[in-house]
Amino acid sequence: MGNLFSEKIRALRKERKLSQAAVGEQVGMSMRGYQDLELGAKPTFDNLLRIADFYDVSVDWLMDRTDDPHAHR
């Protein structure tokens, strides 16, 4: 999951022209914690859910289990 997850959340953040600090704050993480996820760290279950909700995409898409970003929402 690590690499594709990292690429997807980085692309989503850049699409929205947000900083890592801004997203971290919105999902209840430190900027460093969010930055680590973009660098390949694995998210906790809670962080994964909050990030999916924030970007309005499915967890399955973030985890590369489907090509549909809104599957199972």
C-alpha cells in the first residue's frame, strides 16, 4: 500500500493546492505526521479513515483495491 497510497494523497493535496500542514490540521495530524505518510509511512486505521473522508474518496481506492475513487462510499 505504502507507495501508491503516498502518491495518491500527494496528488489529491496538490490538486486542491493545500499545504501538508493544512491537511494535517484538518485530519487531526501534525504536519510531520502527514508528511511522513506522503513519504511512504503506513497510516493508522483512524488516519486512513479521516484522510478518505477529508478527500471524499474511498478507503479501497486509497489502498489501491479499486480504480473507482468513490467505490463503496
